[in-house]
Amino acid sequence: MDNHQNILLVNSYCKFKFIPPLYPIALAYIGSYALARTKANISVLDLNLYDKPWDKLKETLKEKKPDIVGVSMRDMPWYPSLFSSPVCYISKLCQIVKSHDRDIKLIAGGACFSLFANDLMGLLPDIDIGIVGEGEEPFKEIITDIKDFRSIKGICYREGSSLRYTGKRPFMNADDIPILQDIPGLVPSKYSCVGVQTRRGCAFECVYCPNDFLQGRCIRRRPVKKIIEEIKFYKNRGVNNIYFADTIFNVPKDFAKEIVEEIIRNKINIKWGVQFKPIDIDESFLKMVEVAGCNIIDLTADSGSDETLKLIKTNVLVKDILESAALISKFKTITQTWCGITNLPGETVKTNLDRIKLILKLIKNGVRPGNIFLNRLKYCPYTELNELYPVMKKIDINKPSFYYWYRLFDKDIYMTFLVGLFAIYRALKGFKRYAY
């Protein structure tokens, strides 16, 4: 089939006024992969860059006249407002596309879609095809022959009134994660920071994380040469800040060191942030990442109780958290942020008091109060947490947003007030998330 098609890749709208738009890394990889292997005309539209996103979408549909629209759903916008459904934005996007031209094939994908594929296909009848899991290969195969897609692994589609799923697709080889290309409409310099993946997969087994379903337990390392090329790609297009969009960067440590050494060897003058696991962090490694340009390290302090940390299988103890904080505090050019979760399995009054003690100790160890977060756990399928909290399986994603934040676990309502008070405290003390 001739695949000189017009394809528009859309980053779904989930804008929060207090958070800068996130770079649509998935669309960068999917678009680059398709450009290298097909003759399609591909462009990108990020609705989060515009004050009037729906007007911009209508304008772009008229201009580009797409045959296929691919929609990336990275996150579920849990609180567009307290009393609206989390799917209200994506529903409006789909309706606008189909009202412009019913013949446009609407393909949805992304981490959020993959996790809630069956529910979203039911709630959003305008979606023709969904991609579950990594999108580069199935999207390319779909657009190569849009009329003969039913044998492609890793997709769901409609057949009459029924939904069909073709089965789980093997994870792609890390070597095949594409070299980036310039895609019309995607301008990296418009973002305060862009993402770079150095690997896919995570070997840890935290009970609340769906990464085993999304990327697998096996760590698939990208060739370091390609990672460096990607950083240079962004640097040459006016980007001064990147974030390594890996689940965990510092494990395995030898791979992390190799990347950092190559950044230094290539003399790439760029600032970068990263997610660390608070284990096996030493001063010499921190000195190396500082020299390479690292100015942000995000870490998790899920609980102040060793008992709870063991229950949720983080492979971290409270002493690891405190030692890591104290060590990173020695490096004044690096901002560290810590995130905790307030309604974990097995929580009691004692474990919540332990959490407060941990926060105070983190501050004593040099962490700015404004850089400590407390979040409430949100429902996520394909996790071991569903076995620990069976009530999570009954949650309806089409309910108003307040349902998730204030009613997820009735016994934990009092912790909501702690989160609120701590948010006020953080605001008064100041918040320094980005050093750029």
C-alpha cells in the first residue's frame, strides 16, 4: 500500500497552570521511527503549548488534512476540576477530530492508554485503534497498511459492538529505539526541559508501579553512543536542559557511570536532571555527575517506616534515605527533591508519625522543605498493590476527580489534611525544583 499519508501526532491536553508543559518524548520517538521507515508526512501538535488548545486543534486539522491522527495519552488528568471526569479532555479531543472528518482514523496510545485501554475504548467510541505498550513498531505497522492491521500484535480495535485485543507484543530491542529526526511542529527549544531515555525496563518490584507491564523487568540498555548523539541533537537545537526519563538512572551503576563519563568526554555543556534510587550512592559518583552537568536529583521517600518500605518492596530502608540526602547535600549545585506517599498499605497512626519524623530528619540533613512532596496514591492497574488493596479494582475511572483524592481509602482521610498543611508549609518556605 502507498503510504504517502498525512499523519498528525497529537499530545493530549492535560495542562496544569503551575506546571510547565512536558516534552512529548513518546511522540518524538514514534514520529522519528515512522519517518525513518515510511514515506508518510508526519507532524506533531502539542495542545499543552496553547492557551486555546481546541481552537488550535481545529486550525491544525484544517491545515494538515490528516488521514490518521495519533493521540498520545501519557497521564490521566486526574483533576481537570474536582467535579469532572478525568477523561473529559481526551473525550473532547476525539470529538473534535471526528467532527472535522469522520473518515480520519484515530489511533490512541501512551502509558495511560495502555493501562486503561479496555475502559477508555469503552468510554471513547471515537477511538478506532489503540496501541497497548511500546508504540514505535505497532504504529509504523498500522500506518504502513491501515486497512490490514488486525494481525498486528499489541493493539486493540473494534469489531462491530465488540472490542478485540491482538495480544501482548514482545518488548522492542533497545538498539531499535530510533535516532531522533526533526519533525514538523515539534520544536524542542519551546520546552524548559526535554526528556532522553537511556534504557527501558526496571528490575525493581515496587508494588504500586506498573512498569513491569509497560516496559518489563529486564533493563534494555540503549547504546551509549546513541544516547550521546541524542543529547547533541537537542543541544544543537537550542536545548540547554534535559531530563533522563528513566525509571531509575543510577541502577545499574556501571551503565550510569558510562553515560556520565561520555558526557564529560564529549564536553557537552548541558544541564540535566535524573531519578535516583536512594541506594549505592557514593561521593565519587556524585562528584562525577556534578561535573557532567547534573543539577537535579529526584528521589523517593515513600515511607518513614521500614516495615512499610519492606511491604511495598522498594528495596530501600529509612537509613538509605537519610544517608543519601546527607550525601547529596554536600553538592551545592545539585537540587534534590524527595517524594513520599501518604496512603500506602498497612498505614497506621504510628507509620504516619514516622513519616513526619522522616521529613524533619530530611530537612536536618540538608533538604529544603520546599523540595519535599507528599502525594496520595492513585489507582493503577497491573500492579501488586491491587492484591493488597482489592478495593482498587472496583474504581471507575469515569468518576469525578475528587473521588480519587479524597475517597480512595476512607480510613486515610485524615492524611489528606496533613498533605494540605504540608503543601501550605512548602509554599511558605519556598520551592526550588528547577535550578534553571
